[in-house]
Amino acid sequence: MKLVELFSYEGPIQRHLTNIIFMTGAGFSKAWEPSSPVGSGLFTIGGGPPGSLLFTLADLFGTEGEISYEQFRQLVYQLDMYERYPDLRSRYFDAQNIAMARSVLRQAVVAKFQELSQLSHFDKQSSKFPLPNPTSAQKDILNFFHYLGTRSSGADLLSEGLRTQFITTNYDYVIETILDNIIPDSTDSLFNYTYRGITPTEVGTDPYPSPLHGHSLVDHLLKLNGGFEILADGSGYVLDYSTRSANDLVERPPVLILPSREQQYTDPYFKAIFPKAVRLMRESAVLVLVGYSLPDDDALIRFIIRQFAEEREDGFGKYLFYVDPAKNGDKLKKLTQIFPWVEDQKFPSLFLYEAGFAEFAKECRHLMP
């Protein structure tokens, strides 16, 4: 909170715009909604009814009742290899049913998320992400981000102060719900102030309200693994936050990276947002890792995070926070795999917080003026 005041446009030193990135994983959504899945639970799915494509895929691993997380990773990896190397395809696989298999797996992941938790679907009538009865933890998180949102100014089209940015590996709509519910004007929308790295043509069936953002008022929300709402539409994309049927999800699957032994980021969506994430990392002074375990499978995402301080000298004057219930020693071990020099805790300055983000936001809230 001392840094928030230091970088604020009302701080002791007149500053240009200073970015603070919240890099969020499943633990961030868990802090917001305790039923949100973490770890491998989201990717342990049922095998489907006999005769279905999902049943046949499960049968490849000798199981009829359930596809485990490790089997899921192996299955996606096998589809990736079939797609990349046609000569390796087994006798009954071709380009078309590989695409169908991916669609069925994505639909199964959406269904599993809905089984475990709830998505905050966009309400078309009010044009908002509703939050009728926020919990005490949600109120703390809302107040925290609302306060950060008041630490920047776009007066006279001069951007100064602290700007909050989001990069996430999550598929859900938690960040959208937060951003939409901290806007002072209840008739206003987060889509007017949030850049997604791609410019969708529509939100639902309505034209996207801001095809080109101005720098004075916009922040970023970049979903590195895709999102349940991101749908390919010709050469572009639309955002659809509505409740969709299983058939519709298979016919128009969301853009998602599924866990694999080797991640495949070949969709044009990822080629569009990765450069945006890299630039944001390099242009930011504060990075807050929240509820993200830095898994070994996310090698490319680790490389993006490395751009925050690619060399020791790049970390001078920068600050790295890691908020997660894992032991601080375990978190430090993970960080040294990305920033080998971080153990001296100087370049960038390192702060480890051994609890969840709801507790972090609550403590910060008590320090607000």
C-alpha cells in the first residue's frame, strides 16, 4: 500500500503512468468464489455415454467411466501430435474428427466447471455482470480494486498515476465481474475501459462498444489460456457470456488451451495477445502473482513472465509480489526457475505473502486512507 501511494497521481512525486500487473491463476478465482475448481479437478471428466465421441476417446485409454487429469493431458497431447504430424495418425483419425474431438473436450470442460461452480453470466437486460449479494471476502476484493482504480488520472488526456492491469490463465468471468462492479456509474460498462488484446466484433449479439481505446482510460485483461466466452467468428472473434447449450458449445467451441504434455498455442488468438502480454510485462513496475502455481507445463507463460525482468538489471526499481497459500520456500523455489537472481530479493524487490488473496485484500483494505 506504500507503493500504491507512491505511484499514485496524488503521490509525493509527479509520475508518468505506472503499471501494476495482477497475474492471476486458479487461486485468484478460488479467493473470489470458494467453489471454483483448482488443480486437476476441472480436467477430470466423465467418459460420456456409449457410442459418443467422448466415450470413444476415453476408450483409447481403457476407461469407460472417467478420464483422469493425466489421461486428459496425454489425450490432448496425442491429438496435438496427430494434428502436427499427419503421418503419425492412427487409421481412424483425420483432420475433421481431430477438430471434433477438441470441440467435445472443450464442451466437457465447460460442463465440468458448471458442475463444480458457477459462471457469472452477463445479464443482457442490465448490460452488467450481476453481483446481487457479495460475500465479505468479495467486498474486500471489490474495495481493494476500486481503490486502486482511483489512483490514476486521465485529466487533460495525460495518463498519470497507477494503472491496474490483468493477465490471467483462468477461463472464467471473475475479473470481468470485479471490473464491472467497481465502476461508479451503474449504467456504464467495463467494455468501455478494458482492452482484451484482440478487438471482438460483438459482445453477445451487440456490437463491441469500443473498437479503438484511448490510452488515458483503458486497462488490459489478457486471457493467456483463452476463455469460455471467446469464440472464433470468421477471421475475428466475438465474446459470448451467455448460457450456451452442449450442442452449441460443440458446434462453436470456445478458444481454450487444454492441458497437455506440450502446450499448443497455434490459434491466431494467442499470436495476437502474447505480444501484448510481453509489452505489458516490460512496461510495468509492479507484478503481483496471485494464486498461480507456475506449473512446469506452462513453459511459454513462464517465459512471458520472465519479460518483467529478463535480466538482473531489468529488475532495478521493480517490485514482485507472490500471493499464494503455498509455503514461501516453495514459492521462492518456483520463482528462481524464472528469475535465477531473485533470491537476493533486490532485483526486483521480492515480497512473499503466505495466504490467499481474500486475506491479502482485507489487510490492504485496513491500510487504505
